[in-house]
Amino acid sequence: MKFERPRGTRDFPPDDMLPRQLLADTLRSVFESYCYRRIGVPAFEHLELFTEKSGQEITENLYAFQDKSGRRICLRPEATASVARMYANELMHLRKPLKLYYFGPMYRYERPQKGRYREFWQTGAELVGAAGVEADAEVIQLAVDCLDALDLDYRLSVGHLGILRGLLADHGVSEEKQTSLLGAVDRGDTEILKDDEDYRLISCFQDVSYASGVDDLGQFVTDTTTAVASAPRAKDAFAELSELIGVLEKRNVSFSVELGMARGLAYYTGMVFEVSVDGLGAQSQIAGGGRYDCLIETFGGPPTPAVGFAFGFDRLLDACFLQDVAFDRRIIDVAVAPIGDVVRFEAHAIAGELRSRGLRVDVDLAGRKLKAILSQASQEAVPCVVIVGAKDLKEGSVTVRDMRLDAEGNAAQRVVNREAVADAVYELLNS
Ligand code: AMP
């Protein structure tokens, strides 16, 4: 009996997994360079954790089910709600601001297509307990540093939900209606928007943008301040956004401001941002995030400002492939070739010594001939082969072969003392 994978899921054979691992390592090292600490959250949560803020409609896009005791459960579609729940339940005593990051699979019941899966991975960071522009800027900078560490070309757009929500709120539009309207804006649902009275309050911002380093900041600030003058909450939000623009420009971050950016998730309250990469097709957004100052309180914690973002890991990797980011595909530093059965014990002993010196070592287990081992090693770009032959070994030596060919196309090899094999291998790898 043969089985197919469930729709929207993928297998990752070793050659596909390797760049994923390397990308995850790069992101991890950037997150940790900002002193963010990794956390884990459950793969499934109570469904209410997601419907509480976003309404029942989102159930349509979730893997939601009843467990055997009748509990309404859902596979996590994202991790921010879980982080907020965890904070409200048990992390409040930790020193703030608290810097957290996560990496793991998320599940959404969506129509699969290129760059959109039902099981996909996110790497995200959450900065909890820090209000204000400096914290917003740090989170954006963290995302930018990850992208720069990969040498990617990307577009960063920044907005502020406080402006749109503020305009609506100052005209008496309920929070619930604001959220459903912003959801429609985010989805680009013109059918709903075209007849909506309240949408008219914010539609004039749909195409207002500012490009850092290109447009006149003074003019943009003056025009927008005038446009929001009659809505005090929107005015405050824009003042905050202007400050953030100033900070990002001083740091030489390249970005655009999109006043109409809505972001679909209901919990955002302030700054929002998105990163996209050209050439990825319809699913070009590789990261998204923003400030969510009310979520922790919603989950029973004290009022706690927080800001965060997530990379869509699979799309980020697609962007790396698209832009030819080089991944070091070497997995073996040294291949050990036992020539004949009598030397096998010693071959494994040598491999053990090399591994304890931090090298990745593969011993031929198939009893292949030297020629086959060397040809496989050169195919797999293994830089060094240690040849363990019975005659050599009797004389207390082994052969260390440099698989990198010289100008004439020859591989150099030398016979070294058995005891000095690790030093000889190191010298070769560092030469
Ligand atoms: P969101 O939590 O919706 O803000 O998504 C954050 C990032 O996750 C997006 O920018 C995408 O890159 C990625 N993402 C969201 N949904 C999917 C999906 N179904 N498949 C692959 N990546 C996704």
C-alpha cells in the first residue's frame, strides 16, 4: 500500500534539508547576537486562543478539531498568540524587556500554491515589555540584519495601524468593525470595501507612501499631519511613525512608508511592517510583524507593550535560491578509507580522534575499493581522505590525501605518522 503526503505538506530529503538547516543557523546567530532567547510553544492550542481576538471567521483557515474529550483544539497558525499566552501565564516575573525567539512549523488550512503551504515554518522574534519607537526600530533592525546577513535584495514597508484605527475610532467606528475593515483592506477585498461608509474615512490613505532617501520627508510629514489633524488619535500615531522614520533613516535602513498598510492579524495596535522580495510570484511577502500592545492583557496578563515579527522561513529560503545565496553544501570534512578488513578497527579509531577534534568524518562502511572511495569523495567535494592501509599501519603510518586538485589536476598526498594524523589533517584543511 502506497501513501501520498497530505495536501500542502512537504518532505525534506537530505539535500533539501541542508540549506534549511544552514538558513536556520544564520537566523539563530543573528537573533542571538541581539540576545534574544529561544522558546518553544505547543504545536496545538485551545482554539479560543486564536478566535478570542480574531473572531470565529478565522476558524475557516485553521486546522481546528475536537479532541476525544470534546475540547476545541487547533494546530497553531502562528506563534505570537502562544507567546503572549505564555507570558501572561508564567513569564511575567522575568526581567523586561524580554527578548524571545522561536522557530517551528505552523499550520493553516489554505489553498496550497507556490509559496503557500498548509504546513510551513516561521522564525520569529518577540520583544515583550518595551514600548516606544526605539523598541520598534530594534525589531525592524533585527529583521534587516537577518536579510543583510544573507545578502538579499528586499523591500521593507512600514505602516502604523494607530493611524487607520485612530481615524476610524475618532469617528466612532467600533473596534470590531475596525478589525473587520482592516482585514478586508489587507486581503484587498474590494467587494466589501466599495460600499462601506466607514472605509471612506481611510481610503484616502490607500496609496500614500514615502520612500526613504528619495522623497521629501518634510513635505510628507506636513501633508499627512494636515490630513489627520481632525483625528487626535491618528495624529499621535502619525507623530510616532514620523519619529520612527527619523530613527530608521539615521540608521541607514532603506524602506518605504505605506500609510494604507493594514496587516491581517487582528492584534496589531501600532507600527506594522512587511518585507517582500521581487520575483517570488504572488506570495512575495517573506516577513511581517508589528506592535501588539493589548494582546497580553486580553489573555489575562497585565497591560504589557510588545512588538515582534516572523519570517516565513520557506519563502525566505525561496528568496535565497532566487538570488543565488551560496550555501556551503559540504557535509563531510574527512573521509576515512580502510583498505581491507584488518584495518577497520584502526580506521574507526582514527575517525573518533578526528571527530573529537570537531571534524565531520565519514568512514566507508561498504567495504569499497580505494578508487571508488576517492571518486565518491571528489564527487561530494570532500577535501581530505585518510587512507588506512595494512602495510602502512604496520609501519606506524597512514596516508593523508588532499582532494583539492593542483594546477595540473593532481591530488597531493603524504604519508604521516599514525599519531600525527589529526595534526596533519588540520594542517591540510587550513592550508
Ligand atoms: P503572518 O503570520 O500571516 O504575518 O505571516 C508571516 C509570514 O509567514 C508571511 O510573511 C509569510 O512569509 C509566511 N506565511 C504565511 N502563511 C504562509 C503559508 N501558508 N505558507 C508559507 N508561508 C506562509
